[in-house]
Amino acid sequence: MKKRLLSAVMASAMVLSLAACGGAKTETTAAETSAESKEETTAADTSAAEETKTAGGTLIVGFDQDFPPMGFVGDDGEYTGFDLDLAKEVAKRLGLEYKAQPIAWDSKDMELESGNIDCIWNGFTITGREDDYTWTEPYMANKQVFIVANDSDIKSQADLAGKNVEVQADSSAETALKENPDLTNTFGQLLTTADYNTAFMDLEQGAVDAVAMDVIVAGYQIKQRNADFKILDDSLSEEEYGVGFKKGNTELRDKVQATLEEMAADGTLAKISDEWFGEDVTTIGNK
């Protein structure tokens, strides 16, 4: 009887031991399954993030916020302008998030090299910078001119002798002036300023006699301010605007270029231009 009882107890112990082992195995399997599930989720998230990163995700446009009508702060406090409207439409068509990033104009190269911006798009002159960036094709013609007061005795560049002339630092106008020492050496002073809004105020107050700048911007500023200024007939230089990318970034450049051509073909480029200038001043498809 004792033997039978002992056998029964031992059998029960073995059953309990096997059940316990089975339960532990089930728990381990569940933990492993949970870990595998987490790994798969993490891998999927990482893959999606890498895919977004590869796709670009955003189009960060570097621009001078004091350069109307190309890019500036509107009356509502929002960034606006002809170039920014073009960039916004391009980003939309490429499925990218558009972001306007104001920059100090003389720091534009550092901003581009560091990756803080994807491109410089703000009345950006190709002429003289051909080898410094990867460019789109020109989309607008421009020239550098002098602005003076309507009642000024300055009628031509020859009359700038002994006068104080102001220009934006690191601008195309400054470059054009530096390349023309025969002219600049006749000036009383050649002054630089951080932006053209300041230059216009200096001209209005009589602090300077003339301002050298882009004709597109000059015409818009005079009209918007109802300023008593005039543009001298003889230009300083002729040039073209383009979108500048970091040297070697042909992939994004090609996408933007193709989209601009698409916008020219379907009339969007002309429509945006007409909204800002009252006419189509773009050159893509118009040459």
C-alpha cells in the first residue's frame, strides 16, 4: 500500500514538473514573439524614416527677407515674394514640404554648405558665379542699375563722380562695381549696407546720392513706395537669375529644373509672374 502511495505521489510530482516546464516554455516563446514584433516595428520605422530622408522630405529655400519682390516679409508678417511663390509651387509638385528660410545674404554660402538650406532662390544672379554652385537654367533676365532722386543732377554714370554710392554687401551689384574700377574710383565713397530697405531709406534721407541694385527690385520698390526716384538709363551690367544648389547636387537641381519647365509649359510660370509684375518676365520657353 505504501509502495502504491509512493508511486502515485511520484507520478503526480512528475506531472506537475512537466506542466511547470511547459508553462515556462510558453512564457519564453511569448517574450520572444514580443521582442521579434518590436524588432520588426523598429525596422519598419527605420526603413520609413530612411525612405523619407532619401526622398528629401522638405525643400528649404534660403532667401534674403529684405529683397522685395523676390522674397520679403509681407504686411501679414508672412514670408512672400515672386521667387518664394515659384519655390512653393515647385515643392508642391515634387511632393516636398516647402520651408522658407531667411538668411543673412553674406552668409549664404555657409548656410548652403552646412545643409541648413537646400538652395538659394532669391533673385540670385548666375553671372560671375557660374562655377560656385550647381545651377538651374536661367528663369529671368536682369541688370544692375543706379537709382537716384528725381530732382538729382545725376543723369548718367559719368555724373556719379564725387558722389556717395551705396550697395548691398556681397550682392551682384557690388561685384559688378568691383569689376569696374574706372567707374568706382570716381566716386566720393562706395558704401555697403546689409539690405536694400536700408539703402532706400538712406537715399530718401539724402545720406547717399545713388544706390546700385537689380533693376527688377528697383522698379518694384519705386512703385510700392511711390518713391520720387528714377533709374538711370545706362546699366552697370546685364545678368540672369537662377536657382543655386550646393556644388554637385544635380539630383535636386534636375527635379527643380524639370518642374520649372513643366510650369512654363502649362502657363503657371507666366501666371505667377503676371501677379507680381503685371506681365510675364520669365525666360524659360520664351527665348
